[in-house]
Amino acid sequence: MNQSPQTAVLLLEDGNIFYGKAFGKIGAASGEICFNTGMTGYQEVFTDPSYYGQVLIMNNVHTGNYGVNKKEMESANVKIRGLIGRNLEERFSRYQATESLDDYLKENEIVAIENIDTRALVTYIRTKGAMNCIISSEDLDIHALKEKLNSTPGMAGLELASVVSTTEEYELGDAAAQLKVSVLDYGIKQNILSCLVKRGVHVRVHPARTPFSRLKEFNPDGYFVSNGPGDPAAMPYAVETLKEILKEESPLFGICLGHQLLALANDIPTFKMHHGHRGLNHPVKNIVTGRCEITTQNHGFGIDPAAVRNHTGIEITHVNLNDESIEGIRLKNKPAFSVQYHPESTPGPYDSRYLFDEFIAMMASN
């Protein structure tokens, strides 16, 4: 457990104040507050680009007790803006770990606060909904912090995918592979690419604003549209790219943000959720097979359920068993499908990996 005597403060947009202990970098950080219900996998969560710009509450009582192993990162560095925990641990027991959570956060300049009643805080956010917040361990003046918080933009309307995307193209997998995929990187997780490469696919990963003409130059057998942060409605450039892909009628698979963009490309609106879905334990029903999957999720936006159900060209394939939100769709007249959750999930669960196999089969038969 953290032994720091330094006080830190958490201020919510609605004026609520929580005091705790400083952890990680000494400083201040603001962004949208959200929570993750997972009991493990914190390192994968922190490095998920979809969390860019957010202050994260870890729901598990102890975070950091198995340390950090850089082989488990989903991107090059930590993407969360700040961290809130009940007990953030400096000491770790896993022999494969190379450093402590505290050192890792300091290395990545992440401000954190612990000794917070996270159960009460999560309950409050579930009731009141997502809002901005600020953590500070250097300035505890509430008036000054309110001024900083007021200047923090809300997540709605923010285009963040191009901020976290690769700036240069790169390729992975065997260049002689039978199947090739053009990947649109809007904040892609490394294990998505691993899941494709392990299935014998040669991938070329493209920056977010890559035009369709460049994607097509790779002569791909299919297109993959990745996860990522921000508001999908603020990405008209991506929607137009997907519309061009759909005109070609090549196989397309989208995950999370990619799911929302596929909906927008078919004139289905997206919306800001009350508090989002984030965790490693969300139940989803596959309507096609009738089977239930335990899934990993991380999204604060969803697609309009009424618009989906009224769309004659789209079939709903997956629904969330907690709130009946739409978790998967596929087009009836084109080889394109998407899911709102993360089938590549690390460290797990693995219930939904079959979706990559379906994408491979779709390309092989096209």
C-alpha cells in the first residue's frame, strides 16, 4: 500500500470533493471520469488507446499488487489521463514484473489518487452519469481547481482518434500470406493485430485519416476498422471512408469505435451513454446462435437502438444482457459486420475470439 503522506484531492464537475493520498506523478490531471469493473488486467486497461483523455476509477480494491510487465502493454504508453483507486499498491509479488505501478505511473507522468471509497464513487457516477473531474496532488485550492476543470472539454464532440493513431504505415505478418487486410488505426490495441496475424493474415496498418484509395493500394482481401477514443460523430472523414469501402463490397470487420462508425455509415446515429460500459465481465447474447458470451468492453458511446431496429438493411446480431443495448450488427446485403465489445480481450475472457475466425472465413469465401 502507498506510504505517501501527501494529500491529494478529487473534484467532480458537479462540485463534489474527495480527499485521498497522492500516487504516481505529483501534479494535476483532468478529463472525463469513468470506471472499469474488471478485477485484473489493469496494465492492459491503462494502455488501451480508447481511454485517452479519461480519468479512470479501478473498481477492484487492490490495483498494482502484481506489478508491471511491459510485454502486456496494448500500446506504446499509458493512455489514461489520471487514475483513482482504493488501494494503489507500490509493492508487487509477481516475479515476471519489472517495476511497480507507482514507478510505472511516474515514468508515464500519470497523476493518481488513492484511499478513495471507490465503491461509493462508482455508485455515484452510475447514478449521476459521466462528468469531468480533476485530480490534484500539487494544488489543493478548490477555487483554482474549479477554474482548471471548467476549461476541460467534454467528451461529446471530441475527435481523438487521429491523436492516438499511428502517424506512419507499417506491416505485420507474413508478406506471402494468402489473406491481406488493410487496417484503419483509430486507436488500435496490439492484441487485435496479434489475433489477425496469428490467423495467418498479412496486415498493413494505416493512420486514421488515410483515404480509401491508399487503403485499396494494398490490394486487401478485407478491411478492419479499429477501436479508439472520442466521439464517433466527430469523425465525418472516417464515415466517408467506410461508405467507400462498403461500395466496393469487400469484407469489413469493425470493433468498438469501428462498430459505431459502421452504424454512422448506414445513417444510424450514435449517442453519448449515461456512464458507458467498461470492464472484463459484461454479458452479451449472440442472437444468431443463442449463446451468451462474457465480454470485455470499453465505450462511452452507443448506436441508436430504435434506428437499428427500423433499418431494413441491418440485422442485430448481439445484445447486452444488462441493458439490452446493441452490441453487434451485420449488413444483410454486404459482407460487413461489427461488435461494440472487444473479442481480442487481454487478459481475457476469450469467449468472443470466434469473431476473428468469422472474418477470416468471410474473406476466404468472398
